[in-house]
Amino acid sequence: MEDCLFCIPSLEPTQNIVMDNEYCMFLQLAQAQIKGKQLEGAGLIVPREHRETAFDLTYEEWSATYSLLQDVKEYLDENYGPQGYNLGWNCGEVGGQHIFHAHFHVIPRYSDEPMAGKGIRSLFKGSENNRKSR
């Protein structure tokens, strides 16, 4: 894909390939590498091949994602020292996906952040997320 930020990481000048393997890579925006910034240490594991969602990954890509995640955690623990993590895939527009190349969010969490203790479900459990059709 000639205009995909993950197929051609250089299209986003502040995006760095921190580490990779045969099937996927861990990308961080430069701002995520700044201590104390919002989403400090956060990044994405993306397959090298263009796959629209996580449901389209091959077995080898899933396995490589798992393997790279272990290396990413070690790197983040050593360089940022988070106290927890949120991990996740957004699939499809309604699921919050904005770039239609599969990407696995790795978000370090810190005890001194205002949202400490709130997981990804906290976004969906509030009454403001009640479905109108039900």
C-alpha cells in the first residue's frame, strides 16, 4: 500500500522503528519517547505485510507478535519503568480503528497518572455508552 503509514513507516517522520523481527515491528512516535509525556513509552506492534485487522493475521504473524511483545515489555520495563500495561487491537471503524493496517497498541501505565487504575473497559461501562437500539 503506497500511502499506508505502517507499510512505509518513513511516511510519518516522527515514527521510529524501535525493534522488529521477520514478521512485525514495534513503532513509537517521537513524542512517546519523552519522559513524563502523555502515553510515555507507548507504541504499536504492526505486521510488515498489510493486513486490515487482527483477524487477517497469519499464524506466523500472531506468533511473531507474541514474541516481539515479550521483547517490547523488557525494553519498556528497562527504559520507562511502568507499573502496568494496557494492550489491545481496534478492529473496524466502529471498533475505533482509524488506520486500516492492523496494529496492536502497547500502552505502559503509571501509578502517578490521573487515569491510573482505570482499564480499557472504563471507557465503555459508563451510561453515556448505552446503546440506543436496545
